[in-house]
Amino acid sequence: NQIQQLVLRLKILSSIVKPVVESGFDGIFLVAANPVDILTYATWKFSGFPKEKVIGSGTSLDTARLRVAMTEMTGIKDPRSMHA
């Protein structure tokens, strides 16, 4: 079930972020896991960092995959011609 998976991911994320912050880390968190929006928000909340220091990456990759899949389904040859 997706809710159970999300709860597990949040527990894992918390177990990583909190010790990293406690160690004195002052860098930027880059979140590249799904669901990226929720996990990025959770990282921001768990870390207490300013929003500029927590970045989520993944939606662009998901969009690129969708564009390729849609071009394959429609017969369009160039994914750059597909806007998704």
C-alpha cells in the first residue's frame, strides 16, 4: 500500500536527516526519491534548514520519461516535440 510505503520512507528519511544535521552539516540537501515533493518537504521540516538549502529533484526526470513514453505511444519521433 502506498501510504505504508510513504510512512516507511519518512521514517528512513528522518533517521538520516536528523543525525546529519546534528553532526554540524551546513550544506544543501538534494532529495532524489519519490514522491519527491513530499520527501523534500519532510527533509526541510526535519532539518530546520532554510528552504533554499533543501532541493528536490525528480519531477523533471519523471516528465522526461513521460514524454518518451508518449512519443512511443503516438509515433512522434522526437520527444522534444511532446509537451507533457
